[in-house]
Amino acid sequence: MVNEVSAVQFRQKLGEMLNVVQYRHDSILIHRDGKPVAALIDANQFAELRRRQERFDQFRQKLVDAYKDVPFDDATAEIDAVAAQVRAEIHEESHVK
């Protein structure tokens, strides 16, 4: 569950907010002047986000390296075509079972 609080409320209730995140595994979205400015999340969720970001960055770099000499529009079209083909194969396999 995501709880939303103002920065003032967050400061006033920091201990309580930490308990909510640590023990209930909820998240806290912190607002300042009505705009979201930060979030407090469980340490395990943060570790998972970092792991996914690292995997995404590695994947992105592989694409950049593989297509470094290919014009952007051509590379995008090829990647889109392969993605569509894989999605179609997955869709077909899921309907065959």
C-alpha cells in the first residue's frame, strides 16, 4: 500500500513512517507544496529496483553496442520487428497449451 504524506507530516512522524515501511512493507510518497518529491520504500524493494536498473542498463548497453553503426530509425525498426515476432510466438505458444 502507498501512503501519501506532506513533508511536514513526514518530519513529525519519521519513526512511525519507518515502522510502516519496515514492518508493514508499505511505501510512503512524500509531497511538498502538493507535488511528490520523494518516496520511502522497504530496503528489499529498493534492492530489487537497483538490481532491475542494473540489468536494464546492461541490456541497453548491449543494444547500443550492437547497433552503433546502424542508423537510429533502422535499428528501431529492426528491434520493433523482432519484439513483435517474439510476442507473437509467445502468444501462439500460450494458446497451444
